[in-house]
Amino acid sequence: MNWITINSEEEVNNIYNSTDYSIIYKHSPRCMTSLMAYRQLKSEVSAASEIEIPIYIVDVVQNRKESMAIANSFQVEHESPQILVVKNGECIYDASHEDVSLRESLASVD
């Protein structure tokens, strides 16, 4: 799994319009909880090299418009850290703060 940085609302729209699963991680570099969640998530992603679902990351401070576009597009309350599993324009799983986990996210995938 490779991390894909979200830098535009067009990228959010592409994820929204995709029929495939995607994982989105919303991260704040100013928040200690977010930094701990990111460290844990990076470790889980490294250990899950066989997973073919794209994982996106958005910096909620630097890319505020994109972060809000994610919240609006997928009808979730904006939080960070936050992880979403999306498919067909719907959020099928989301968790925030200490509940951010790749393992739990993948459990929501068929």
C-alpha cells in the first residue's frame, strides 16, 4: 500500500466517483493524538503490503478545503485524526481519534 496525498478537491471528487474501495486518513500535524494515530497507522500500512486498496492522506491544516470537501462529500462530521473507508460515493466506515485503525477499517470491506 502506498500513501497518496490529497491536494485538490478534484482528487476528492475522483475518490467520490470511484466504484472501488478507498481509505482516507485525515491528519493534523498540530495534534498529538493525530501524530500518535499516524505513527500507528503507518506501522499497520507497512505490515499490510498485500492490501491493494489505495490509502489517501490529507493534512487538515494545509489542505482545509479538501478536508471539508471530504466531510461534505461523504456526509461525515469533520474530525482529526479520522479514517474513512469509502466506496461508490458512500462512507461505509469511519473512526476518529484513538479508534483510528487500519485493521478495523479493513474489517468493513467485503
